Amino acid sequence: MIGVIAFFVVPVQSQAQSPNSAPAERTVEQAPNPQAPGGGHGLVWVDSEAGVYYVERSPLYGRTPKGKYMTEQDAIQAGYKRAPKTRFL
């Protein structure tokens, strides 16, 4: 008796991702709010919802949903308080 053996090769897609690609969800979650145009030396970002202002080196400078740039003196006169120092890890 002579037997016949057949082999089938089926291509399998790799589920591993290249180191440069990231899932879309992860990219969106890590993207910070873009900084509002304007600002710069001598101006603070006033968060009109929170009633505070952020100085230029703050991570929230120009990045809260509602706000505007003005001088620190104008912000104080308008009743805004300096935001507590924040630190992002």
C-alpha cells in the first residue's frame, strides 16, 4: 500500500505591531489639549470656569476649555486667583 500525504500552507497574519505603531485609542487618550493661540511672555491664561489663572510655565497654560490670555495684573483686578501649582507625571 502506498499512502499520500498532503501539506497545506495557510498564511497567518501576525497580531504583533511594530514598535512605531500604537493603537488609535491609546494615541487619542494621550494627546494633550492643544495650547490656545496667543499668549507669551507677560501674559497669564485665565480659566474663566475655574476662576483661576495659570502662569506661562504651567502645564495647563492655554489648555483649559474656556479661557483667555491677559496680563497678571488685569487677571487679579478681575478677581481671578493664581492656580495652585500642578505637576503631571
